[in-house]
Amino acid sequence: MGIGVLLAGFGAAPARAADMAATEAAPVEIITDDIIASDTVAGDIAAGTVVNLFSVYTDPAIPVAAVQTTFDVVPGKAVRLAVYDSEEAFLENARAKLQAPVDARGLAVLPLAGLEAGEYAFAVYLDLNGDGKLNRGKFLGRPKEPVAFSNGAKAKLRKPRFDEAKVTVEPGSVVLITLND
């Protein structure tokens, strides 16, 4: 799925009582990228509706960051997220630093309260050893812990730039960041 901003309710319409009868008669399979949910999970979503399953974490008043791992993680490990609001500040002076534990599904949800609508870049890492800092190797200072950036930005032979990692954030949106091992 990659990294990016997923807007709450994208492609979803509220279910009405009439829609529910159709849902009960035929099983519903909801597919969004690599995620599939059956009608037992979907609840009141109308048959044939494609939804963003991360929208369950939205709050209409504030944006939310959802950090998903693609590998097995011991629940309770901390995901640490830094928010940057400009090219000059990117990877140097975070506007905000947040943390949340990873749950049994490999997901950490971080409310971004106090963040006005606008363009931001996010950097996240999984603190595997719980020491509160990103551990780096001796060779070129490469991170020893999983790291990811918003908008799918990758660190190659250099750090990613703000314009590569920036996403537009607004109240009710979910910024999805995927951590790969």
C-alpha cells in the first residue's frame, strides 16, 4: 500500500436501512489495496462499497497517523513519530514528537491533535530495544531499527527531502505510514 494520506470515508457512503437488507442477503467483501474484510467485520457498510479500513481511526476534528508494520512485532513496542512543517526543519527540528505502542496487529495509531491543516512530512521508527532513540550502525550511520517516511519517501544514498515526504493533512484525514523491516 505504501505511504500517503488516506482521507476518512474515501469512497464510502453511509449505510441506510434499505442497504442493510442487501448486505444481509449476500456476503460482502471489502477490498482496499492489500486489506480484505468480510461482512462480519464490515458491519453496516453497504454491499459493494469500497472503503479505506484505516478510516475507523479517524476523528473528524483532528488528523491521525496510522503506522503499520509489514513484519511481526512484539505488541507494546513503541513507534516514535516526528512531525516536520518545513524544508528547513525537516529531520532537524521536529514540530512535534509522538509515540504509541504497536498492537497485536502491528499497528500504532497516533492522534495529531493541534496540527492545523497544511503540508507536513513525517518520519517514524520502531524503537525495538526501548531506549527512546534511533540506534545507528557505525558504518555510514545507517539506522539499525526500522524507519519510514510519509509519502513513500526513501533514504537512498542521501536523506529524503521535505518535498519528497510531504503530505497534505486536514482534520479527519489518516496519514498511513508503512514500516518495512
